[in-house]
Amino acid sequence: MKPGKEQIKRIRKLYRKKYRRETGLFVVERWKIIRLFLEAGYRPEQIWAVRPPEFPADVAWTQVDARTLAAMSDLQHPYDALAVFRMPQPEPFRPRGLVPVLDGIQDPGNLGTIIRTADWFGLHQILCSPDSVDAFNPKVIQASMGSLARVKVFYGPLEQWLEANEMPVFGASAGGDNLFETRLPGAMFLVLGNEGNGIGAGLQKYISQHLAIPKAARAAAESLNVAQAAGIFMAEWFRQQRFT
């Protein structure tokens, strides 16, 4: 059934964190990404598409015109489909491998890129401070290109997780030791700080070693953004575990 004005209004509210938390629902746009959530076992409440997609036979969906889809979407140029999914039940955090620890990450594009990169390197858990951007923010989901379906993002006091687990804790810092000259353990936490303020003072006491990404002698760039830095750290950890 074509969504009415009230239903469209409820869908639009899901672009706000407060309403997502109240309802336990979130929006995913683009069939390519919706399919990844279906394959990962996420349960859809409703799916709308502008033309018959390649949905599994047991998945119900409703055809709508492009104008209706645009009314539901928050994108300037909506894709081919939109779905409302129910958030998964919380899972216990069981650390393994490299676990990125994100302290106050605010930009949805940065978080989405970190999630996508973690998925690329086979990492399936990320820790976020409570003031970090919500992983179910539609902009995060778009930037992750569906990798959020496979990567679990946990929110809570970072200090408690670092104190409760025995894995070594490394921090990404411009003044740290050369990343490429440091042997990285198979299991470790990597703390990455806020885009503007870096790693908070409360986490510093848990960090056993700060690591830096060296730059070329004539490089003019002052810094890397947090998503770029996270990707380089993950790539180097992966290289060491697989090829050295």
C-alpha cells in the first residue's frame, strides 16, 4: 500500500536520533545497501521501491513512484528504494583482533568510512564514546555502503571497556612512534580521537604507546582526517598479521 502523509511523516522522523532510539527503527536507502542488511539477517518493517528489484522471494515490498520515494527520503537525489529496519538486539562485546576505539567522532562520513574500512580488513567490532555520531544515522549508513550490516558498533564509557580487557591499548597521535617501525600485536585496541580535539584526557592513562603515521619530508598537508588515519592504521595492522 502506498504510504500516506502520516506514514511519510513517521519515516521522516527516523532521520533524527531521538526518534530512532524511541522506536528502535532506522532507515536504509538504495537497494544495493538494503540487500546487504537483508543478507545479514536484519528484519525489515517495510520496503518501498520505484521498480521491481531483485528481492528475495520471501521479502515483501511495495512499489511507489519516484515522487513518493523522494517525499520519504532525506537525500537530495534519492536512490531506487527505501527500507525501514528494526535495530538488532544488543550483543555482548567480545574483543578480538584490532578494535578501533573512537573518542567523540562527530562527522557521519568519517564514521561511515571507518566502518567500511573495518569491514574491508575483516574487523567486526568498533567501540564509540556516547558523544560520537550515531551509527544508524542515515548518512553514516550511506558512507559505510552497507558495511554497518556486518560491523557491530558499541556505545558506552570507553574507560570501562579499556579497563575491563587486557588487550594492549595504542593511541593515534601526531607525536607518537613511527607506525611502520612498530610491531603490532594480533589483538589490540586503537584509540582515535575527536576530529578537532584529539584523544580525551580521560583515556590517556590507558594508552601504553602512541603511534604516528609519518609523512613525506616535503608534504604540505598539516594532517589527515580521522577516517584516513584509521584506514592507514588498519591496513598496516592487516599487513603485519597476514604478510610478516
